[in-house]
Amino acid sequence: MHRIKGFSKILAAVDGSEASIRAAKHAFDIASRSSCRCTLYLLHIIPPQIILAHSSGYFGAVSPDLQKEIEEEAEEWFKRVLSNAKTSDHVHIIKKVISTGASIVTEIVSYSDRKEIELIVMGAIGKSGLRRLLLGSASAGVVTHSHCSVLVVR
């Protein structure tokens, strides 16, 4: 495998859509080809609509049962991403599910800023299937507001 000077921190946003799974696999491929140690963050944001619809009475609070169910579903998506991935000694994987009342775009951008992410990789169209011209609204928002490079995968 040809090693390239690459990124040390990559974030892949995963929402369960086929596009996000492909994007996350692509992110792992980029990380594994890097000549330096790389941390790959697999991140799922619980959409604000879910939080508000299933709130336990506190703004933005999801019941522990629903939180656990969503985390288990996200873990299955993360397993799909890594199922055919060859293990790599220099790629460290961190899996994270975030429940927040903020928008998906705001949370991805904020998380990437906090973690000093160098590259965000995400699918062109998310799970909702709604299209905003040729790019999903979350992808377009992250491209617009992120302070790092963003790779949108079809």
C-alpha cells in the first residue's frame, strides 16, 4: 500500500444512509494510507427532531432507553464501516454518538473544532433522502461553515 502524507485527525459523519457508510469507508481508507498516526472519529448526531419528539420533559433530553437504542443502531453502522477494513496499527478509531438540541450541522462543525479535525468526510445525501439541489442540506451546511477541509462522497 502506498503511504501518503496525510491527515492526523479525520471525522466521518455517519447517519446510517448508504452515502454516509460509503463516506466513512472512504475516510478509513484515507486514514490507513496516511504516513502518520491518524485518529478517525466515527460520529453520529441524534437529529434534533428525534430529541424534541422523544424528550423526557427537559429540553434536549432523550430518555435513557431511546438513547441506548440509538447508540446500538449507530454501533451497527460503525461495524458496517469497519467490516471489510484491514486493521491498521497507525489508525486509532473513536466512535461517538451525540445527543444535542443543536442542528446536525452546528454539532458536526463544533465537534470538529473542539477536536481540531483536519478533514471531515460525509455523504452527499443523508438518511432523510431530501435533496437540496445536488447536495444534502447537512453536507452543504458543513461545507459552508466548517473551518477545515470537507470531502463529500457520492
